[in-house]
Amino acid sequence: MYNALLRAPGATAALIAESLNLSPARIRRALGALERSAMVSRTPGPVALHTRPARRRP
């Protein structure tokens, strides 16, 4: 899914789900995992892709 975001930065979760033929719930779970690892941030509307790894907070 991260690769799909790289190909379509700013895509919505619904668009990602449709393009990958996955359920919206599966996309939300995957986005949650990517968000916890600081690779993306979710906002109302499109997903923000982080091009540089964020620093982990202690």
C-alpha cells in the first residue's frame, strides 16, 4: 500500500482501497500502522505521505 501512495501522493483512503481492490477497513488498518511508524499522516481528505522518516519520540 505504501507503494500505491508513492505513485499517487495525496490519494484518499477510498481511492487507495478501490485501486488495490481492498476493503476500506483493511486500508484504514494499514494506514494506522503506517501512521504509527511515522511514514504517513492522516488528515481529513488525502493522506499525507512523509518522504523522510520522522524521528521517533521516546
